[in-house]
Amino acid sequence: MSRLRRMPPRRSYDQYCSAARALDLVGDRWTLLIVRELLAGPRRYTDLHADLPGVSTDVLASRLKDMERDGLTTRRRLPPPGAAYVYELTARGRELLPVLQALGSWGERELAERRPTDAVRAHWFALPLLRALDGEGVVEVSLEEGVFHLRVGAPEGPVYGDGPAPGEADARLTMDARTCEGVARGELRLSDAVRDGRVTVTGDGTLAKTLREA
């Protein structure tokens, strides 16, 4: 009878401080970026690895085990015909969204111009655009790098997803890479970009009307 492999104890700063305790859980390299990816909803291991360029398979597997142990993620098997395992955030893990939003806002000035070695995925612009939008509804965004959709004001569940919006979007935004990068860096307000014609807004939802009238 095989013995279950015991997980090594989690490293700790051993400090009675909420910031230190939080870093015990999410301070390891790649952990918060895994959260960023899982904010899109359940993801297979292969999909996570593809959208986290630079992470090794061993490190990704280790981080996912740690996050499951710490109650940030769960792992479940999809029913047939999928029959694959997916990882998803728990309610506790989804509470990291404002943490990532604040960290992204703080890091805006570090973006500068895109470097030749920088990897990029269209959905990595989801969180900066969510910070720039108010209200509730589904927004579809078309960039040169691809299409994704946002769930603005979503109280729970995925806050963005790859590809076109499922069903009718409340607003559709089309912009070039330079405009989107300017919004992500905090140099350009989305409403100003719409007013200047750098972002095309279509749709009849409240979000679309608000952007056109801003």
C-alpha cells in the first residue's frame, strides 16, 4: 500500500503582522500571476502554462499545490467529454482581485515602453481596463493581440475571459495597442481616448452610452 506524500511545511516570516501573514500565502514568485490567470475562471494546467511564459512546469505544479493547500484554489475534474482537470479560485482566492488591482495601479509607471523581450497576452490588459470602467455589464475588447471580454462590477465568479463576449455585450471597444498601453500605464484616461476617437465604442448598453457621453 503506497504512502501519501506529505507536503513540506509552508515557509513563514514568523511575524505577527497581517502583511507578513499575507506574504506567507502569496509572496512566492508566480503566485499572484497565477491568480491573475484564474480570475478568468477555471483553467487547465496546460492553459496556465501557456499564458505564464517563463515559468517551469515544476514551479507551476508546486505553486498550484501550495495554493490548493492554503485554500486559494481548488482542483476538479470536468465531466465527459472534457474529462480534464481544471484549477479555479476559491472565494478566498477571488478576494485577491483588489490586491492585484492596487498592485497594478502602483506598478503603472514601471511599464514604460514595451521591451522587445516582453511577452504579451491580450487579456493581460483586462485588469487595467477594469480599473478604468465604472458600472456593471459585459464589455468586449478588440486589440491587435486578440479579443477578450470583461465583466464589469461582477460580484463573484470570473471577471474576464478570452475571446468574444458570450451573448450580447453591453459595449464593444476597439483600440490599437498604443492606446491600450497608454491606459494601462495610467497616462491616458479611457474617456479621453473615446472622445479623441482613439477608441471606438459600439453597443446600446448603459456602459456604451456612458463612455460615449463622458
